[in-house]
Amino acid sequence: MAMTPESRVKARVKKILDKYNAYYFMPIGGPYSRPGIPDIVGCYKGRYFAIECKAGKGKTTALQDKEINATQAAGGEAIVVNETNLDDVTDMLERL
């Protein structure tokens, strides 16, 4: 089965997180999960982070924006990445 463009972005993000030995997981959406939860959530050096992965010109939904804003308001780090800004993951980890 071929990977989707978004799956390729997620795989590249996971490689970066693994390189930094960050703790992370990918919540599975379903009827009992909260809509808009980012694709990857985790902790690095005691700080919570959330990463929403998109492909191409994919845009976040209103519910995803709500979760990103809530994470940032609570003191966590939240970013949106696609193929063109994967360096933002490294930059975020370096800030933490």
C-alpha cells in the first residue's frame, strides 16, 4: 500500500523526533476522541508539544486551530508542518 503525502510528512516528523529521543505518540481518532487533536503529541525535556501534519497546501480546520491555540495558551508548543517546513520540528525541539 502506497503512503499518502500526509503519511510521508508524518514519517519524516517521526524520524526527527526519534533523533532527539522525544517521547511522542499519534492519537487515533474515533467516536470517543476529541475532534481536532493534533496528529502527533509528546513531551521533550519536560515540555508538551503538538504537531499537526499537512501535505502540500493542506490547511488546518477550525477544530484543529482550536486545539493548537488551546495547547499554546496552556504553555505547550504547537506547530503545523508540511513538506516545506520540516525544519520547524527541529527548531521547536531546540527551543524546548
